[in-house]
Amino acid sequence: MNLIERVVEQIKNDLLVGDVEALEELLSFVPKENLIGYLPEEEWEKYENEYMCNNCGGGFIREEMDFDVNDQDLCKNCNHISFNDAPYGKE
């Protein structure tokens, strides 16, 4: 068994027990273009552009952003916290 085959085997084992932490860490080193290329082609456009939140500095896709909030572009979480004192999606 070569190294890639062994890593794939370990990833499968980790996924069976719900452990994605190591996989997420590994994927963080893969260039964005390669990650996008792995997805179905109809999803590529959704991830090709990344937007930055003016509050937390994180990178987000368009659907995760609220634009021109008091002249700032904010991720939905920062926008909700800033104006409602609760995480996005929670009451």
C-alpha cells in the first residue's frame, strides 16, 4: 500500500467515527483551485470569489456575507452579533 492509499484508508476510518479535524487540517494546505476543482462543476462559480468581512477579517463566499451594512461588508455572524448580540441563526 502506498502513502496516498494509506492516507485515504485513514480518512475513511476517521469519517466512520465522525472525526473530521485531521481531514480539515490536511485540506487547509490544498490550494483553493484544487479544492474547487474537486467539487461538481456547477458549484465552481460559488467558491471562486471570496469576500472579506470588515470586522473579523475572515474569508467568506457571497451567501455568507451582508454587504453595505453601515458602509461595511460583514459576514452574517458579525452582522448579527453587531446588531443583535446573538450568533447568526440563533434567537
